Amino acid sequence: MKAATIHELKLELSNIPAEQLAELCIRLAKFKKENKELLTYLLFEAFDEHAYIENIKAEVEDQFREMNTTNLYFVKKSLRKILRTLTKYIRYTGSPETEVRLLLFFCSTLKTSGIPIEKNPVIKNMFQGQLKKAAKVIAGMHEDLQYEYIRDMERLGHSFSGK
């Protein structure tokens, strides 16, 4: 079965009555956990982005606290899991400002966690990759918003080139 384009879906959804649309949303939410999480965000959390970000930060801090640091192998696995979760939450918002704030929070938490970033190339690349991703998003923001985030990036040891 070939999936319809977004444009086709949008046209079709605009012709469906509200009651039937609600049933479709519930059915979608039952189908996959990510759909349910996205619907939860859109209905209950999208109106207060600041609280949403704070909840995610608290979850990331918990994951860092629970991380098994006895072996760098386990640290790498845990960091990848945290990044997968963070990326999922960032996708839900679609906000560049939220993305930058969460990526910089991850990097600052990693840097202050005591994990030897410089001793392991995989962890170092993971750290630098998130900083580069944040820099790319910052470059596309309005100049007034860029200043604070550039300063945060420089505190993390990343020079901002605006590319």
C-alpha cells in the first residue's frame, strides 16, 4: 500500500466531521506509542512550552543520575538512549528555540557530569555533534535570540562560526 502525500491527507481531513476526526486521532494513538505521546503533547503540553522543557530537563537529569558509569561502554549506551529520547521530544515541539535549549542542556549536563569526554572519542564526537547541531539551528534564528545561545555555546567550549 502506498501512503498518501501530506497534501492529500490534509485535503481529506478537512472534509471529515469533528466527531469522526476525533475517532481517527484515538485510533492513531492506539496504534503506536509515539503517536500517543505526540497527541499528549499537542493536547496538554503545547500551550506551556516552558513547563514542557523543564519536565524534559528533569527527565534527562534523572537519566544522567541513573547512568551506570562503571564502564565507558555503558556510559555510551546510556548517552545514546538519552539523545534518542531528547530527539523524540524535540520533534514533537518543532520549535528551534526548544531544540537549542535542550541540546545545550544535554551538553552542559554531560560536561558537568564527570564523564571523561576527552578520553573517549565516541563520547567526544557525540558531545561535539550535539554542539554542531545546536549551532546550525542557532544560525537560522533571529539575531536577538542568537546572542544568549552563542554565549552558552562558548561557555561549553564551542566557538560559534554561524555556519
